[in-house]
Amino acid sequence: MKVLFVLTSHDKLGDTGKKTGFWVEEFAAPYYTLADEGVKIDLASPKGGQPPIDPKSTEPDAQTPATRRFYEDEDLQHKLSRTKKLSDVRAEDYDAVFYPGGHGPLWDLATDKESIKLIEDFVKLQKPVAAVCHAPAVLTGVKTASGEPLVKGKKVAGFTNSEEDAVQLTDIVPFLVEDKLKELGGNYSKGGDWQPHVVTDGLLITGQNPASSEPAAEELLKILKKQNVSAS
């Protein structure tokens, strides 16, 4: 099994002068969940090279066993510094795609034409697409073959308005993930703030927040194993 992880290349938090990027836990927890089961993983980003890390995700209260493992994993850090350019990857070469969150994707991946086409290709090929926290924003520009929003009528989750309010970025972000998914016709659901909440609709897996990243990867793994069994 081979999975593509797509990370943001955007590092500016609006006009605040502060930095953003991807959230370490939302990358590390799913990465190790899959890699420890023998899944091969490639990393890509719009610009290629080192994707920016959200500095908030490196603070002490954001650490988990997976993040601590990541900080000691020189091989993975080296691999992360050399992500492929998004324009150079193809859905045909992978069994699934996973988008970690952080605020960065709201500014670049949500409207990135290469990313939108890539997801549409995964959908056409009937391969799983997973996204957690702010990363369900990457689905908002994706259309089905009939031209409808991909999320229309589908069960979806993503960072909640109340969680965005709690981190005091409601007025900074270009849009609110919860509002946008609902606006596009998604059957949006949520759990308690900061509690794990993952929904699966067919081959689409979405998680609400950082705590949902590992469960989302576990759901993806279940689907991949089922597909592998049926294909053998």
C-alpha cells in the first residue's frame, strides 16, 4: 500500500505578522499510524521542499507521543525537508491521499488547482481521500464528475467555529471550515471541542481537530485493508 501526504506551503497567518503552516500532530500521528503498518508514504506540497510548521504546534501543550517521536526521527525530518512538488505527483501512483491540517491549507491548498485536480483524480479512481482539522478546506473547490461540490450531501467533519473562536482566529482566517462545508451542502457533524470526531462517507474520511488525526488514519487503514483484500 502506498499513500500520498499533501502538506501546505503557506506560512503567513493572514496580516498578523505571525507564522502558520501545518500542525505537527496532524502529520506525525497519521504518518506513524500508517507507516507502522507497512504503508509506504510519499510527501508533497505545492512548492516542494520543506513545508512550514505552525510554531504553535511545537509548544509544550500540543505535544503527544507521536510528535515526540517525530522530533527524534531524523530520517522523517529529512524526508519532510524534501517534499515532492504537487505538480509532479499523480493519483494513479497511490492507493490514497491524506491531508494534514494546520491553518496553512486555508490559504493555499483550498484553492490550489493542482490539489483540486489531484483530489478529483483520486475520487474518479475510487481511491480514499482523508483530511483532518482545517484540511477539509481542501475539499471545498473539488467538484464531482457532474459539476456538483464533492461534499454536497456527504457526511463531513472539520474544525468547528467554536474551536476557531477559542484560538481567536475567527476574524483572521479567509473562511470558517464549518461554515464553508455547510454552505456547499455538506452533511456536517461535530463532536465536543478538542474531542476526537471522525466521519467516513464511502471513501471520504474527515476529522474535526488534532485529536481526530490518528483515528482518521485508522479509518483510512481499515479501508485500505478492505480494498487490498477485495483486490487479491
